Amino acid sequence: MIPKWMSVIVMLVTFVNGARNDDGIQPCAKIHTSSSVVPLRSPVIATCVIREDCPLVTGQAVHIEWRLDDRLIPSSPEASESSRVSRAVISSFNHTRAILTCCIQASPPQVVAGVEIRAGYPPEAPQNLTCQTNLTNPNTITCSWDPGQTETHLPTEYSLHTEIWDDNENYSYKLPQGVHHYTIPRFEFVLFYDMKIYVKAVNELGETTSAPLVLEPVSSAKFDPPSIQVIPKKYGCLRLNWNLSPDQAWLQACRSLNLEYRFKSVDSTQWNDPVFVQNAKTPVDMCHLLHWTRYFAQIRVRYQQSPWSEWSSSQSGVTLESAPTGRLDSWMEISDDPLLKQLNISLFWKPSKGFRANGQNVSYIVLVQRREVCSTRENYCTFSISRSIKKVYLKALNAAGTSSTVVHIYKHKAHPVVLDATAVPYGNNSFLVQWRSMDSSGLIDYVVKWRPLLKSGLSHIQFDIAGQNQSSIVITGSFEPYKPYGISVYPRFTDGIGPPKTFNAYLREKAPSMVPKLNIQKSWNSDIKITWEEIPLDQRNGKIQDYTVFYWNQKGPVNVVNVDTEKRSVILKDPSVHGAVLMVSTLGGSLNGSAVHFEFQPFDEVASAVIVIGSVFGLSLLIIVIVLTCFSKHKRFKGIFWPVVPDPANSVVLRLTSESTQYTHPSCDSEDPIYLSHLSFPDIPMKLSKEEDDLWINSAEETSDLGESICGSPFITEYSGSNSDSVPYATVVFSGFCNSPPPKEPHVYLRSESTQPLLEAEEPLTPKCYQNLALGGMTEEQHFFGPSHDCVPEEVADPESLWDDFPFLRALAMNDTEND
């Protein structure tokens, strides 16, 4: 738009500055060029001639300058002319459109003439001319072409030309600018006559013509998609009956057409490569197909080298049924209980790559020595067999026949081969299972078994088989995200099954659905133990990587402890913990539980409280006991705390007869003196044998300060009492206190130690041997009730002389005599 406006302005200025004469206003100058349209980047030469009567130069010196649009270009005056003629040379005109002006130098410069110059390229020959016949009513031929890659920058006109050779008829069709296709009407062509078609391009710099296209209109026709019908013909074949559309059906009767068909099975997602049939006649047989398999088929047609029609709609058919072929892949799990005479077997199977059911309603039977043990339509079976059986037969059967597969009984053997195994997601519904194994002789293959852990039942168990040289396999099934699957890799040998490597896997993982509740305990050493339960399997949503415990006190920062997945407990050494949160993480995310806030009373405060309470209770109890003891008049109650210790000075030693040794029950209410015990003097041999002496020593046992067994102390030389200041004397206890019933146990002889001296004015010395002086003489077997170093009686001295050493005993003896 700008160059056009500039050219208008230049024309107006030129006429304004022009000279007036009888013919009207004439421009002051005129520019002469070789052409106003030139090839792009070609040289341009222009000459400016100023009229003599131009009022702008009358009586003045003329200085001429040139401008291309608003840019000044060099110029030179013509040598043979006056200064009113100037010439300009542009070596390379690189504008598609520009205004060249001639000006007179002044202030401002005055434009006296101007011209518009355009540049471009000649048209390029049209490329890729194609024509297609439309056989639907109305019949037409549509042609299209490519104008070329080069922009001409100049208006270019295109025209389509046709020549029918047999009729000598020529037609030309001019097209609007920018349009590169045209539709020829039916009355200007003949379907079965050859015709020549070409395109011509013209602009101001030249014209070109495309390469001619010679064709028979019917050979360029694109037929409508045909209709087909699929029916079974014979074993492994389907017949395709096809027809053209009603508008084109007349061509099917008079011309032979070429045909292509393609097919796919019902469980396939890809079409097979098209099969070409030349000069096809209806119908067409499609053979070499699988038995009892549903196939989808499509066809397309064309005439000679015409374009292919679109594919027809898919139609399906089922081939005829035949007996199954191929073998079944199998996997067997054996429950080998040594206590049982039979083996419990779970047998699983699946079609191998070479197996074909070839029919409908396929069922399976398992035979053991021609005896049917299982019949099912499922892919598994359980049964029991004898340990001597080495193989079973698995048969697949349909209405047309059966096929048989031999299944060997592989028992378990302790021969580990698989070192480790892992599984990673592979697409949206598959796992890539990988394993490492060591070389082993007799290895046949590997069996990869998997099942969903949240479902039970043999129907959910699946397996696949990998070759002995494989270390990975892709397993595909109805895997769900966030659900656990148990996967096992078994090595299978010629003589048994090795131990598997088993692990769990998830197709996709996310954060767990729940976090277990924290259980908090505090031990006496101020440590805090936090425990939690295991997350249910159906709420994990992935493999638990770790547990993270965040805990804090009221003022300090948040601390973090990572816990192994197997422990589910942690011990915190900080007794001032105020709160804690458990976070559970999987590879798919983490989930935080609820914060648990808790407070414990410090251990020192608890201990102090316990001590204070215990001290108060003990002191109170002590005061109560003292008060009751001091102020109580009950003799029996006082006797518990201050037992009555007999004073030998106030005691009477009696001669005991056989009747007196029998148990007598003293009256508690009697005012008579209370005898604490009856005395019995067992016969002690003069000298013990070594065996008897050892028996006495070994049976010795310590007692309290109130008494010891007489068997353990009086006759042991090394014996010393617990209180070195005590004076021993003998007490023989036959019964309990007061009204207690007679004892059922044998009499117990106790040795008591008393801190009360025997003689108040003398030292509490104990003689070597106490003698029962009242017996009136010593026999061969002495009677003792006190200690003796050697327990051997000495020669008996004069009785009267012994009383001098024991005045109190003398008084007791005299008293005894008086009583008699």
C-alpha cells in the first residue's frame, strides 16, 4: 500500500510543478527506463529529462539528484546534453516494488518526475499434477497441482487445458489467482477415452507449462468402499463375497478390478499385510487360517492403476472346528508329607505358543494310569496320587477330538540355584522379572509364578516359563496398581524342582492409606518407648520403606528417628518429650499420623513421693506398735515383743521319770510358777563314730538368737554362738504355748542363748559340762544338756566337792530334796 500511495503523491507533485501550455499542464521532467517490471536483483538504468519551460529552472542553474523511495542514489549528467538531463544506474534492484524520483536541488528539493519499478521472478512450472475421477452422480474429474516453491512476487495466472485425442476436442479453464485446482464437468470428458491434461502459468516476466498427464478417466476413478460378507468355506478357509456400491455396480460386470484383502483374529490388535488379487471376481477365498477362530476381514478395489478405494467395513467369520493341536505348558505344586502314603498335587496349565484349541467348549481331563482323576474347564486341578507315580497325562478335548500332554512329577530337591530376584513395572499391566542364578547341570527352565496377595484360591495363581539361558521375563496379567503381588522364581531340573526366590511387588505405589496408632510407655530409667502395630496389607499401597518418628519437647527443636521396618518400636532417651508423630513411607509417597501429646511426671518427683509416703506410713506403724506394747496389759500380746526368758536362779531342776516326760499341759490361768519346758535327757554315747560325727556336723543348721538345734551345736568343737556375751543353757520344747494342741512332729531340742548372766555377781562362765546332780551319781553314759569341747566324760569326782563350784545349783538340789 505504501508504494501505491507514494506513486500517487509523486504524480500529484509532478503536475503541480509542471509547465502550462496550450495543451494543458505538462510535467517539468520525464523519466525513461528500459522496463517498469524487471527481474529481481537485475540492473536498472533510468534517464531524467527536464523541460526547457519548466518554471522551477527558468533562469537558474539546474542541479539534478535521484532518489529510490527515500534513499539518495548517485547520478551523472549526460555528456552530450545540457545540465537538464541526468542519468542514474542501479546495479542490483533488490526491491519487489519501489519509486524512482528525479529531483531539483533546492530547499527543500523539488520532485519533477517519478516512476514505479517492480521486480520478481518468472513463474515456475506447476508440479505434481494429479486428476481423479468421481464415479458418483454427477461424474467429474478433479485435478490439482503444486505451483512450486518459489514466490514470483508478481501476479501469476494459471489455466487448465485438456485435449481429448479421439474427439479432437480441446478445453481451457482459467482459474482465479491463488487457486490451484479445478473440477472438470462430466460432459467435457469420456470415461474410456484417453485425454491429455496440463497446466500453464503466466506473469509479466514469462510463462511455463507443467508436464502433461495422459490418462483414461475411468483409470483415475476412486471407487466407493465395497460391501462384503464372510462365511466359512472349508477347514482353515473363509469365503469373502463382495460387491461395489449401487452407483458403480455396472463397472463390476463389464470390467475386471484388482482387489486386496486383509484380516486379523479376534484377539489380535494388528491387521496382517494386505493380500493382492489381480482381476478379481467375486467371491474370494481366504485360506491358511486357524481352526475355530474368529477373524475380521476388509477389502478394497481399484481399476488398473487407479487409486485404491477406502477399506470396507469389518466383517467377521469363524473357521470350522477341529481337534486341538499342540501341547500345554504346565506347573505342578506338590504337598509332600512324609507321614502320608500319597502326594497331594495342584496342577496348573496354560496354552503354549504352539497350542491351538481349534474348537469351542474346550475341557481338560487328567489321567493317572488310564484312570481319570480330574475333569474341568478351568486351568487348574487338585488330586492325590501314589508316591510311585512318575507322570500323568493332561488332555484337551473338544467336539472334534483330543490332544495329550505328558506331565512329569517333579519333586522338591534342596538344590538352590536362583540367588536373588526382583520385579519392576513394565508398562501399565506388566512386570519385568529379573533374577541371578548360578550354573547348574540338569537345569531345564525357570518357572515364574505369581498371585495377588489380597485374594485367595487356586484360580488366581498364574505362571510363565522362561528358558534355561534366560535371566528375565515380562509377565502380563490383570495387575492392579497399589495392590501387592507375590512372585516366585523356581528352577526346574530333570529330576526335581529347586527352592524358589519369593518376593512381593507393586505395579504402582502411593502413600499408605493409614498410619498405626502410637503406644507410649515410660520405663523407670526415664527412657520412653514408642511402639505401633503393623499396617494391614490391604492398606499399605506399596512396600513400606521405613518408619520415621518425629518427636519434640516444649522448647526444643523437632528430632527425627528412622526405624527399620521390622522393628516397629523406638526408645527415646529424652525424658522431656512432649509429643510425637509417626510417618510411614513407600516409594509412592508418605503419610503422617496424628500427633500424640503426652506428659510424664519426672522420676525424681515420683521417687520422692514414694519415699515420703513410705516414711510416714512406717513411722505411724512404729508409733502404734510402741503405744500398744507399752500400755497393753495383755500378757500374751507383751510376750510377742518381750518373751519371758527363764532365770536359772529361780528355776527348779527335777528328776524326770518316764511319766514326767510325757506331755502335760500347763494351765495358763494358774498362779503357780510357769515351767517353760519339760526336760528330757537323751542318752548320748561316750564317743561318736566318725560316720555319726560327720552326720551331726553336716546336719547342723543355724537358728535365731533364741535357739539352735541341739544336734548342730553342743557337740561341735568349733561352735560359737552368735553373741559372744551370751550364756548358753538348754531348753527342750515339746509343744506350743498354753492351749496349743500336742505337736504331731517329733520333739525338737533347742539350744538357747541368753544375755542374762547366770550369776549376777560372777562372770557368766559356762562349765564344760552340766551334770544332772540330782541323779545321784554318774553312769557309763553321762547325761548332758550343755556344751563340751570333746563331749567325753571325765572321771567322776566326789559329788560334795562339785557343789562348791556351783552354789546356786547346790541350793536347787537342797530345795529339790526338801520337796521330795
